[in-house]
Amino acid sequence: MTDTLQWLFQETAKFQILYPDLAKIGTRAIYGKSPLPEDLITRAAHSTQLYFEEVIEAGKRHGEVRPEIDSGVAAFIFTAALTELASFLTGRAQLNPSELMPGKNDGLGEAVVAKIYHQIISILKSGIAT
């Protein structure tokens, strides 16, 4: 499950960074005012929630996730983290997302991004308590 989450966060951030305008359209379509039909927006949000719930349930079956974890709550946290990932990454590097477009200077650097992904997965996996 950790590998799946790592890959998903990495690919989502890559898309949001490379195509910030498309990512904004998608976010607005789901969370803001959109010309898309309401039932389509509802189905997309529900589908995302269900996907994460299935990943979490699979983690439970494989002993990677504690059985008492509420899959719906965990899915909500994953969705929220993915939705805001590009904003966090560009804010951390004090960059405008357009500065990360192909051919521009990548102020984040792969090592920095990988470290952030690792932190996110670690927090989601182990929490923040000592």
C-alpha cells in the first residue's frame, strides 16, 4: 500500500506541476463552481473516495493498515493531501507553478520532492506521535 500511495502522490504532483491550469480546472470542477453537471461532479468525488477506501481496505487485508482505522476518514485525508500537494510543493519552494513547466528552472529538485513525498507517506503511515 505504501508503494501505491508513494506512486500516486508522485504522479499527482507531477501532473499538477506540469499542467497547473488543467489541475486548477479539475479542482474547480470538483470543489468550486463548474459548468459540469452536478451528478458528474458528485460521481467523480465519490469515485475518488471509493478508490482510496479500496486501497485502505486492501491494506487492512494485507496487515499494512490497522483494522480499527476508518477507511472513509483515511480516504478523506488522502484526497485532501493530494488536492493540495502541488500548492504545498510550489509554496515550499517559493515558486509560481508556471516556473516548474517543462523547460523552466525546476526550483524544487527531485531530491527535495522525494523527501517531501517520504514525509507525507511517513506521516500518513505512522502519524506524528513519538
